[in-house]
Amino acid sequence: MSQTYQPNKRKRAKTHGFLSRTKTPGGRKVTQARRRKGRVRVSIKK
């Protein structure tokens, strides 16, 4: 059996990156919540 997680930087950025978060209202809420909490990283780096 193979591992479930097959890391891919591009796919990770496309699905969880800042630009994809800002496209949807829910994603914008996520970004706002993380900013409010004082997170160092709001979303993942490319």
C-alpha cells in the first residue's frame, strides 16, 4: 500500500494558497480569522 500524502508544492499552493483563499467568501473569512488570531503565516508560501 502506498502513502496517502503525496507532497506536491504546486498543488498545495493552488488549493491552500493565498490567492485561492481570496477567491471565495469562505476563504476570505479564514484569512481574516487567522489575521485576528495573530498568526505568523496567514496562508502557505508558494
